[in-house]
Amino acid sequence: AASLDCWFEIDRLESERLLRMPGLENGTYLLRPHYSRQADQLLQPHLPSYSLSVRCDTFDSNGTRGFVIRHYRILPMENGAGFYVSPQRTFATLPDLLAHYQQDSDDRQMVLARPCPRKYIPPPNFRDFEINRAHIEISELIGSGSFGTFMLNECWSKSRKSRATFRRIKEFLEDFAIEGEAGYVAL
């Protein structure tokens, strides 16, 4: 199990914390050890069991979207020859079990989309992309009409030479195309 992309050596609370991160999609999942109760250890002390934690979308009566974290216990077969969530369907290996629930879910609540990422990358915060109005300088009127006024604005750099223009970009691309046609070999 430790070689799987979805394997995390964490407990239930930590799995819920990871799966509650913003930006994760419905069906994001992780596989973790099941820290069993003492009664479970008496029944099958030598066979490990696992828990599959899945982020599932929910909708309330108003249509408001939310999510819950569902935990499914993966039990080993008594003879140790496989695993199951429900005794009606068994699998020889954990990857077989995960592949089945990614393709065809018996339980509509348990649809696996992708493993929980190990390194969380938060979704972009659009406030970080705002341009401070103090950095914008209106330089000339381009046109006006029934759709409003169009102005040429400069932002950050005051020098026109330091900014790439369409003409410079076009010249660069033309030079690049000519070099490609001539068959130059990169050294």
C-alpha cells in the first residue's frame, strides 16, 4: 500500500484536514491505515485493514453546494487473498479495488476521481492580480463611441523601449521561422 500514489500514513482527522482544502474536486481520495479498535484486533490480528477517505459533493434543499468527507473501511479477506469494501465484491489487490471504484462505482457516493495531492497548491487568489491604479498612466485617447471610451494606458514602465511591442515580437517570430527553414543546427 505504501507504494501507491494515494497512500498517506496519517489518521482520520488529518485525512479530513487534507481533503477539506479549497480547490479539490469531488472524488479526491486518499488511502490510509485503519487504526482499529481492540475488538477488531482480536478478530484478525495479523491482517492489516485500511481506510479510504473520499471528498464527496453534497447539495442541500436550496441547491447550495457543499461537501462531506466519507470514510470507507477496506477489509482484508479472512484468507488474506484480497480486499473488499463490501463482501459482495472482492479484489485481489488494493490497486484493483481503487481502479474499480474509479471506473464503476457500486455506491454512487463513492466515485474516485484522483488521489489527494501530496503538495497542496492553493487556487489563485484574484486579489493578487489586481493592478494598483496609481501604477496606471493614461497616455492618449484611442477612440470613443457608443461602447465607451478607449484609452492607451501605460503600466509600470514609463520607457517605451523597455516594453516589447507587437512589431518587435513579429520580427522575432519571422527571424525564428527563417532560421527554422534554413535548417540551422543548434550547437
